[in-house]
Amino acid sequence: MQTEKILRNCRLCPRECGADRYAEKGFCGESAAVRIARAELHMWEEPCISGTKGSGTVFFSGCNLKCCFCQNYEISHLGKGFELTREELAETFIRMQDMGAHNVNLVNPTHFVPQILDALEICGERLRIPIVYNSGGYEKPETLDMLRGKVDIFLPDLKYFDAQASREYSGAADYFEKAIAAIRRMANIAGKPIIEDGIMKRGVIVRHLVLPNHRHDSLRLIEELEKRFAADEIMVSLMCQYTPVYRAAEHKEIDRKLSGFEYKTAAERLEQAGFAGYFQQRDSAQEKYIPQFYSAKYY
């Protein structure tokens, strides 16, 4: 990996901020030093990801999106987290495996891709469980290509179709065009979903969180997925866990939880599209499901 060369003029994500992350922080809020805020087994991912033993989630600090309703705002916006060397990151991945995790789940990893690849190289053949790339979907195909042969499962968000919504809520008017192209590349890299004994081994699960007062945008997204992907090419997870946290109150139209009617409308449309996947129980929309994050290494 030419990690230093990449980070000297960082263009890993669609922001292409060009920051020298050895001297300054990028748009994501992060320097060249890897920072995470949590590394533990997680039981609340999709059933084929968490399984019975849990998904080995590693939450990375910083973010290339600025979602006003981010549940993980402590680490994506407020900078909570602690530094790890690449050797320590590699040992963290091995720790997840030793704890019995079905996979290593890289949460919000985009801005640390070169360092993650270095850590995976350090792990070598010691790491024998699938790698999950769990992101907000705002990706560059060129960066995803770096993951070919390293990442087995992609778990991207597909947040919006409407450019005004993506600009207002996430600061990214070009979100849909970047995310849908990224999902196409992810499907190319991972191939069709493979699930063995209830556990995913390869493939793509697209996540969409239905937002209050935006059910028509959800319907449009499902229509776009139906147009662009065969039913067996990807899986779709339709989420109803929206909770108005962080700065959501600044936008009255999303300053409430989702209604049953809004979610049902999107769920019925997704069923018509024919994708395999998951629907979420409405009691998941609670702050208690937001994990605890740490400012110093605790393990």
C-alpha cells in the first residue's frame, strides 16, 4: 500500500478535499492517525451479520457526511475516539475473531481505507472470518477497488434520492449519484449474496432508513434499486429506527419518530420489488440501542 502518498493528498471520498492528513485534518475531521471509539461484539445488525455470536464491530471516528440526525454523532461529529497504531488495529481485528465474532465489521471506515488495508496485511492468514465494510454509502468506486480481495461483505446506506434532502441533512447534494454508483461497484466486487447456515459470507446488503415526512423519497429509492439491480444481485434492509437526535430538531419535518403508515408504505413497495432482505421492528427506534463510545483505549 502507498498509504503515505494517498494521505498526503487525500481524495479517498467524493469530497476530494486534498488534505495532507499528516499535517492537517481532512473534511472527515481526521488526520493520518487511525482513531476508533469502540470495538465489541454487536448483536443488533441484520440477522445474517450478527448471527448468534455477534458481529465484531469496530467504530471509526470521523465521517465524510454531516448528517444532522446521526445516532453516532459523538464520534462522527464531536470527535470522540482514541488512536491506534496499525499494529494495534490489526490486533483489534484478531481480538474480534478471538471473541467469537462471525465477522469483522468496519463501521464508517472510508477515510481510513489505506490504514485498514495495512492492518489486514499485518493480520495475514491469522484472520479467517469475513470482513464487512459498513458505510454511509458516500464512496468513490476507485477507493472501493482498493478493497477487492480484502472485503467480503458490503453494508452501505442508501439515504436519499432527493438532492435537496441530502444537501440539507448531510451536506452532500450529489449523494445519490455517488452512492448508487458505489453500490454498483460493491456488487461487482462482492458478487451475489451467499448465506451459509444463516450467516452471510459474501454480498451486499443495502440499508435504507425511512425518514419522517420522506416516504415518497423512500419509494423513489426502491424504484431506482429495482431498475438498476436484479432481485438476486443485492439484499435490502429497510430500517425504521430513526430517532431525532443531535441536530434533528433544527429541521421540524424530521423532528419526530417515524409513523407506522410511513414505514408500511415503504415496506409494501419493497416487497413488490422482490429483493430478499430484512424489515425492522418499530421498537428499535430507541436511544438505548446507540452503543457506548470511548475516548481512551479500554481493552
